Amino acid sequence: MNCIHCEGPANGVCRFCGRALCKSHARSMPYIITLYIGEKRVPKAIVVADTFYCGLCKPQPEPIEMPELD
Ligand SMILES: [Zn+2]
Ligand SMILES: [Zn+2]
């Protein structure tokens, strides 16, 4: 696989969309694994910091409602 930006050899893939990235073009972005309601009904997130991110796709900061799956 080659980097989506420069066609050089890729070191990994974007955690969000799967595009391939080399080291110099990979960005980092916290990745939310899961959200849950903690004590006192405060929503909490389990987050992995510094995952690979391509800089092109647009991960949403909030979970998206998907009523059509209901
Ligand atoms: Zn690159
Ligand atoms: Zn991406």
C-alpha cells in the first residue's frame, strides 16, 4: 500500500477511513472507542490518543444518531 498523499510506502492506515499513510503524512487524532454514562449520569468516553489519521476524512466529534436502524 502507498500513502494517499505522496504515493510513498505506507506505515499504517487511517483509523477512521482506512486510507494508507506514510510517517510524514500521518496525523494523530484521539479515537473514541466507546461512550457510556458514568456516575451522576455524566457521559464518559474511552479514548485512545494518537491514532493514525489521514487529515482528509472528517470523523464526527459526537456519535451520530441513526434512527433508520431502529
Ligand atoms: Zn506520504
Ligand atoms: Zn481518514
